[in-house]
Amino acid sequence: MKVVLGVSGGIAAYKACELLRLFTESGHEVRVVPTREALKFVGAPTWAALSGHPVSAEVWDDVHEVPHVRIGKQADLVVVAPATADVLARAAHGLAGDLLTNTLLTATCPVVFAPAMHTEMWHHPATRANVATLRERGAVVIDPAVGRLTGVDTGPGRLPDPSEIFQVCVRVLRGRPRDLAGRKIVVSAGGTREAIDPVRYIGNRSSGLQGYALARTAVARGAEVTLVAANVSLPDPAGAKVVRVESAADLREAVLAATPGADVVVMAAAVADFRPETRHDTKIKKTDGEPAPIHLTKNPDILAELGALRRAARTSPAEAPSAPRPSVTGAVRGTTPQPVGALPGDGGPAGNGGGSGGQAAVRDGDLSGGPASARSDAASAGSVADAAPAARVPEASAPRPPYPQVIVGFAAETHDVLANGQAKLARKGCDLLVVNQVGEGLAFGTPGNAATVLVADGEPVEVPYAPKEDVADVVWDLVAARLA
């Protein structure tokens, strides 16, 4: 594929080198089109050496080759990263003062913008209007990440991790449908940890890869995604709002806080079925001949609770219980922890609504406007959206139901996979249940997965071993059909 990488003049321009490398190593031909200001951060020789193509910011270079028209018309994808407030404004208003903006006007392929700028600039009404205009015209605009900016301040404005921008671009190049546009989706991922003492915890083998794949592919299909991540050491998916949690109680509070108004909830996290009855304040000392003083008690069944809340709301809307207000704190995208209630995986144990985790283990602890118009660095991101219409997308002003229309659970089983899965599907009250066998070399921490999707009112769907993003797309295909 022919990719045009537009680079505008912000401190995050150097991170575009990593994005360029990801494209070229995947076999794409990349043409870099920087703005004049971008060349003050990373020079033309660097871009030329990395891309293998000459680099210019001007429409007057090589005029006989008509680059201001040719580059955009020949591209299969244009991605602008970082996209400063200036470039967003000029693109939204159709200005064409340099090679990049000319390329944007002549491109007939998909266009992706990855903004990076100071928080106040991102929140300014002019920038918000420009972003809305670009999305209405079909561009994909990734909300910037939240975190440390160039100076001492922190907030929205960081460039998302280049690997996550690349994943969004890959999904766009594959031409996946935008059938989740306008939908609000909650996904849980990773594995919970139940503290024994300040050093040790009960955990599981979940890596969060499947849950993150679900979040990433939902964003690429146009959804507004809240990702509740339990102890995951992966880059935050570009476009997802990430809430970090540790224990099953934390995860329950965060999921229930995000559920009101959501269209879909996917419980892909590996949630511990049990927790220590007492958390010791000091490290438990080993005493020869004495058993460890650990007594377990059951954790709440989050998936079953979601199903019960929905049933109550459907049968008696006026008396339906609302989701409990959270009392724990979660961390959003690496920022200072704040109450989860203030916020707008791999699977888990078969008993608690998660997917590919569940084997407990006790462990020891473990647009170009110069520097002022952009801020950088890679971290998690906000929402990705574009304007492609989807069937029956809820109106912005229409009230959303207090319960999710679709609830998806995950089940990790070591034996009698389908029988145990069918029993769980009936017991939990979810619409879809993704069942996969776990064990040595299966599911945990692997790039691929094989599963069976059990459907409450239909036939099972077999998913042969495939990358976890492809497994996620099968799930979203089934979800989109139910939403429609």
C-alpha cells in the first residue's frame, strides 16, 4: 500500500519516525510530507533516509512532476501524525498553502489525523469545531492521549503511542465497516489481583491482549469505547478511554459506573472468583510447619449482576435498580487516581464473567504552528470517530436505555468447554458468550486465539485460530447484527 505520512510542527514530530518504521517494516511504501515547521524538529535528510523517498514541504519543488496533485491521488492512506491545531484548522477550512494541505485536498483515500497539542488548544471551541467538521467529512480523528505534556503540565494533548496509531491505520486500510459509529461500548480486559498482604496477591495469567484487541477494533469501527483495564502492561489503545483498576471490587465499580447509557458491555477481563477474607497489613511470615493463614471468600459475580440489572430494567423500568455508585478509585490513562464515578482482556474465570484467565496463582509482589501548537509523547488516547453512517445509530439527543442492549461474556474452560459454556450462558443472562479452552500454550499471552461464540437465541459460531483482532471482529460482527 502507498501511505502518505504527514508531519506537522510540534514537539511530537520525532515520534513519527517510529510510525514510519512500523509502516515500512510491514511492507508499505511511505512518502513523508512534512510542514515547514515540522522540518525544524526533524530534518528532511532524516525523513528521506528512513522512507527512501525525497522529502519536501513545498509545492514549488519538482513542479514538472506535479507533486501537489500526484501524491494525494496515488495514496491508499494519508495519516497526519502529529496533527497540530494549525493543520487541523487549515484542513477543515480547505486551505492549501503547502504540500501537505494540497495533498489532503487531492486525496481520495481514507485520511487519519492524530492530534497533539496543548490541552487548552485541544479544548478550544475552534479546534472542537474543526475536528467535528473533519469527522463529518469522513476523516478519522484520534483524540489525543492524556498525560505529561512538554512542560510540567498534564492533560489531554499527548500524541498516542505510534504502535496504536499504526493499529488504527491498519484497521482503516482493511476497510472494516463503520457499523459501531455512535455506539457507546464498555470493555473490560486483563486480570484482577486480590491482595493477600502488601507483597503478595492472588492473580491469574490473563495478559489483556484479547480485551485490548476488542477495544481497538471497536474504536476502528467507530465506537466510543471505555476500556476498564486490570493490571495490563500494554500501550493504551488509541481512541479508547482507559480506566485502570486492580481488584475485582475495583473492576466491578468501574464497569457499573460506565454502564449507564452504554449500548454494549463486553466482560473480557479475567475476574477472580475468590479473594482473601482478610487483607493483612504486614507481610505474612513463613512459619515452619504452619499452613498459610489465608481464607478465601467469593467475589461478586459481575456478569450475572449486569444481566440481573438489565432484566429488572426491562421488566419494571420505573422500579429498576440503578448501577451502584462506585466507592473505589481507578486511574485513567496514567493520571492521578480519581473517583471512578466521576468518569464520563483476555477472558477470566468461568465463574465470574471473564474470558481467558482464571487459573489462580499466589505470587511475590510484584497543523503546523510551531512548538506552542503541539505537545507530545505516547500514551493512551481518547476516542476515535469518523462520520461514516451506521444503521440505526442512536440520535445524539435521544435518551439511551439505562442498561446495555448487548452483554457479552467470556469463559475460559479447561474441559467440557461447550457444556460448561452453555450452562454459563443460561445462568448469566448475557447475549453472547465467547468460550475458549485454556491451558499450556492456549489463549494466555498468545497473539492468536480460537473460540466458540455461543448465542443466546441462535446457533454457536466457531472461530478458528486467528489473530486476536480477527477474533474481536467476529464478536463485533455479531454484536452489530444484534444492535441493528
